[in-house]
Amino acid sequence: MPAPDLYRRTPDDVLEPPKTLGQTLRYLGPGLIITGSIVGSGELIMTTSLGAEIGFAFLWFVILACVIKVVVQIEIGRYAISTGRTTMEGFNEIPGPRLMGTSWLVWWWFGMFVATTFQAAGIVSAVGQCLHQSFGNCRLPFGLYATVTEQGSVRGWTLLVAISGIALLLRGKYGMVQSVTTVLVFLFTLGTIANVALVQSTEFAISARNVWDGLSFQLPQVDNALLVAFGVFGVTGVGASELVYYPYWCLEKGYARFAGPNDDSPDWTRRAKGWVRVLHADAWLAMVVYTLATVAFYLLGAATLHGHGDVPEKDRLIATLSQMYTATLGNIGLVTFLIGAFVVLYSTFFVATASLARVLADFSHVVGRFSFRDQAHRANWISVYVVLLPVAYCTIATVISDRPKWLVTIGAIGQALTLPPIAAAAIYLRYTRTDRRITPRPLTDLMLWVTAVGMWIVGGYKVWDSVKDRIG
């Protein structure tokens, strides 16, 4: 019996939504998948670097960046359940200028994709640093990369990371590997929270005053503080990339298929509302997990690195970040950090590649290259992109191998600038494309508008900060 097409809704796929908490937990997953992408460049690199550079003062901003975007995530997911359509298809419905018959927002996303390619390259480079610090200059298999650089270099390990990602994704083991890495990311997060507790018995102890200062809505008096913070806002928690990815995983999980084709019947409305409730649980549970991780990373960076002026930079990124653990756990902490950092960063690279391959295949469909709705074409193009993407990451990381934080920052700023149009798209789709029978309650609507305004303010400030010197 052939496997069902995950992006089509047929009466045969209809499934009643779960009614108990235990049943609901069985159908969670999309949020945890994107958590595997979130807890990486944003949390481990950008958030920790912000704490190292600024101290505790922006704790409130970090928490806000995690919480505020979930409502937009849910609304885009609700649109997918209502219509069975993907993010790119939704973006293509947004009014405004069109280039080659395609909406401006689709092309805006493509510009962000180019920027986030640098971000992914930075992640791959950071994974290479982890492996290089773990194994030193040991000889790589088959003389890998020997013709370009010395054996065991960061670049060699980076290439090995990219090749392993391609091999795993092409062999179709994504589900198994992602299940394992999700568990490992969760365990590493717990370990990081435990390390925050261990800090309390050292000279780096976090006081109630530190936390209070961090929650006092103050702006630190340091150069480029807001520029760094807005980059963190773009990549911390659910970034613009994850907002785009999320509906694809909701569709593949089956939320729209289980609701069935929208036949305007009361039964469809009941089922759709039930699966929207599952989506709510999925998104909010994921938010709790990555917010805990984010706060833990930020507090560790502020407590153990800021006082010594150790800001992670260039090829010392991983070595500097590892001091958060060695400060409390010594050599055991270094081993723990290197294993955990590898898992977290590799998971981010792996999930982002799998997700982005789907979005790029859909982008190709929207601009008229092939039909994403054709199961065979979709599978073939996803396979093509899971090869091309790691090749691109590795090429960029090889050319600029000593600046992973700089590469991640490029992608972070690109995501921050994309949040306002995504927020606008979520509002447009909510009021014009989502079935009115499953639209949110007034309180959720209010939260959506507040979130959208917040994203517009952040994005607007970033644009102004970029051009004010040129027009002044």
C-alpha cells in the first residue's frame, strides 16, 4: 500500500482529534522539531554572546523575544489546518507588487534565505570547531580535505559535518536521527539548567539583584547594544525561519489531513477546532522548552563570561563558550560542553537543512518551476536541496572559517528584518483566508496584534539604524 501524500487532504485520512492530555501528547511533534533548530545558533551562540557582552541587563528582552512570536506561529499553523496550504502558498496570496507573477513576500523570504545561508554556514563552522577542539589534529578518514588544508583542521571537520548531514538525509533516516537528537538537545538543556544551579556555589553566583536588574526593562549603556539585541530578537526563540518552517511540519504531522477536506460541514469545524487545540499545545510546550534553554544560556554567559570580558569571537568561539562549563565543572565540564554543543549545533544544522529543503522545493513550485503537490516531484527536489544546501554552507564556512559568530549575525539580522512582513502576513491570512469558524478568540486576536506591532517596531528600528548615518 503506497504511503499517503502528506500534503493532500482526503476523506480517507480523517481522524478525530484527541480529547485527553495523554492522547494529545501522542500528536505533538512539529514544535519539538523546530526546537531542535532553535536551540543552536540563537541560544548557544547569539544569546550567550549577548550575555557575555552586556551582562544581565537584557534578560527581559531575551524572554520577550522567546514568548512574543508564538502567537504568529500559531496563526500561520491555523491557516495551514484551515486550507491545507503551505507557507509559501500563503505568502503568494499576500496583496502587493508581484515579480514574475509571484508575490513580493515570497521574494522577500528568498532574500532572507540568502542571509540565513550565512547563518547556517556559521553553525556548521561552529560544529567543526567543536570536533576540532575534541579531537585535535587527528587524521581524518581517507585523507579527507588533505589537498586544501592540514589534516584535522576546523575546515576538514566542517566538511565532514556537511557530508554526514547529506548522507543521513538522503538515506531517509531523518525521523530516527531527529528523534534521538531531540532527546539529546533536551538532556543538554537540562544539563545547562543544572549548570546554572552549580554556578551558585562558585564566585560566579547569580544573585537576586542580578535577576532583578535583568528584568527591569533597562537598556545597557554599551556600544551597538541595540544592534546586537535586535539580531538576537530575530534568531532567538521562534525566528522568521522557524515561523516559515512550522506549517510544513504541521502538515506532515497530519493536522490538516486529519481534519479532512473543508466541506463546510459542522463535523469538519469540530475536527479542525480539535486539531487547532493540539497545535496550541504543541507550540506552547515547545516555547517553554526553548525559553528555559535560552534563559539558562543567557544567565551562564552573563555570569561566567561577562565579568572577565570574554566575548566569543572568531575561531575562539567554542573555546570561549566552553568556559561557562569549565568555570563550575572543570575538565568534566569541558567534555560535557563539547558533547552537548556538538549535539545542539548539529541538530540545528540537521533540522534546518531538512526544513529548508521543503521550503525551497515549495518556493520552486510557487515561482512556477514544478508542482510541489506532485509527490514524486516534491520528493526528488527535496533530495536535490538536501545536497545543495550543505555544499553551500560548507563552501561559505571554508572561505570564512574563523568568524562563525559574524556569519550567524548576518542571518540573525536578516530574520529580524523579515519578522514584520511575516507578522503582517499572519494578520492578513487570519482575516481573509482562514475559515471564520476556527478563527481565534478575541484575546488571542489582541495578542496577535500586539505581537505584530512589536515585530514592526523592532524591524523598523533595525532599518532606521542601518540607514540613519547615510541620510543624516
